Amino acid sequence: MTDSSSAVLHSLTGLAFSKGHGTGNDFVLLADPDDGNPINSAAVAVLCDRHQGIGGDGLIRAVRSEHLPEGRELLALAPEAEWFMDYRNGDGSVSEMCGNGVRVFVHFLIAQGLVELAEGQSLVIGTRAGIKVITRSDDGYAVDMGPWEFIYPDQAAAKATDSVVNVAGLEVPRPALSISMGNPHTVVALAELSELSAARLHDAPEVEPRPVNGTNVEFVVPAEPLVHKGSGHITMRVHERGVGETQSCGTGACAAAAAIRYWAGQGAPDDWQVNVPGGIVNVRFFPGPDGREHVQLSGPATLVASGVIV
């Protein structure tokens, strides 16, 4: 670590951390129950740097909701949401939500002894995308990600696409559909896996129109046949805003499944398997308690290391 990096992290010296991932989407995790160690964007970027820091697609800080303004607002709606997932992208920018990150976050809370959660039990937590309910299963965690919606509903209804994406490696711009999962996504369908491999996602794709806070961009190839044993199957790569290409994106998998399901039309299944470079996640659409269609994301969560910031 360079002298300048050490200076940025000086206030965090001696703080314990863990490293975890959900299907390859990896995070630095900090337990700060009483908000005693607020962290700025520069420190996040240093910790997430893969060459001079710990390395990660993002950083997650576990804070009791009562200590953060966003958390206190959610406690008024859900008093049981004791814990808030303070999530930052790898460049230090604040993000609303991360579907893989929320599973790893709950796994981290359990490992730290901050919560108890038996198989089949659920936990309510706060995020900047609202309240999320996570259920522990025998092979990971299932998250009610809440409702999905079109970012540009009038355009989506009129022509099934609402934007155009240009990315290095593909010769012509591609039509896309913009979907919100509490954070913004732009989904592009490709015909062949060879096209998916050709897309160069190190640099951010150009999206027009670009959502006001930027967007994550998913490139998706539907399987042939699309539906097998009652489930839809797709393969996906993603460029996450503020990070670059990642091995997986949970909210992106939900958005990709929602877009392909919408394009497939009447009779498309509610259950989807999404293959990403880091593994497989499952997406399910179901009627939510608020009368809107919700999305459930399920998959594994793994902690791989722990240490102390020096």
C-alpha cells in the first residue's frame, strides 16, 4: 500500500474486515454497529483497489439503522429492520442496492454473531432501495428484491425498447430496455454467445438516453430453447456503473430476466436461471404483498477471508 493510500485509511487503522462474494461478485465487509467509523469515498476506493488494497467490486458496512438518516426513515415503516446495509461501489460512489451483496451482508451478520438466522427463517434489513426480506435456505439465501418497473414505461409499452447501447466489440448499436430494481439497469438481448464473448465491457457502454444517475448494462443471450423443465434460461455479462465488468450482478440478473420475460410475451415462465461468469443465480417472479409483482433472487454467499486494516 502506498503512503498516500495509508494516509487515506489512517482513521480506519485497527478495524477488522472480512472479504466475501456471491457468485464472484466480491465485497469488503466492515462491522460498524454504532456508526463509530464513518467511511468516505476515498477510503472505499483504496480498500476496493485490487492492486493496492483488499480488492472488491464494492464495500458493505453493517450499521444499526437507528444511526443513519436513511435507516431511521425505514424503521418508521419496519421497526424490525435493525440493520442497514451501507453499500458503496468500488469507486467509492454510493449505491442503492446490490442483490449479491445483500446475501453476503446477511451471511456476514450471522458470522459476526450480530444476528441469528436458522434455515427457513427470514431477516428484515434496510437498504437505500428500501426494506428487503432475506430468507436462509439450505444452499444460500433468497431475497425478496421488491417490485421491478420500467424506467421509461410509455416507451417500453409502445415499442418494447426504449434506448440504444453502443459497446466496443459489437459492430452496431443495439436496442435495449431500461428496468429499475431500485437501481437502474439497461438490458440488451444478443443472438449468439459469440457476440456476448466479443463485447468489451472494461469501459462503460454508451447508453442513449442515459438514466440520470447512470446505469448498469446487461448483455443477455437467451438459451435455445428458452424454457427447459418450466424455467427460463439465460446467460449474462454485466458492466456495473462505478465498478466495470463484474462476475455477477444480482439486481442485474433480476432486470435481465424481467426484460427477456417481457419480450417473450404471454406464457413466459416465472422461474429463471441466470448463468453469469461467477456461477448461477435463480430469479422468481411472484405477486407481492403490495399488489405489485415482486422479484425473488436466490443464490449462495461465501466469506473467504478476514483481517485487520493496518
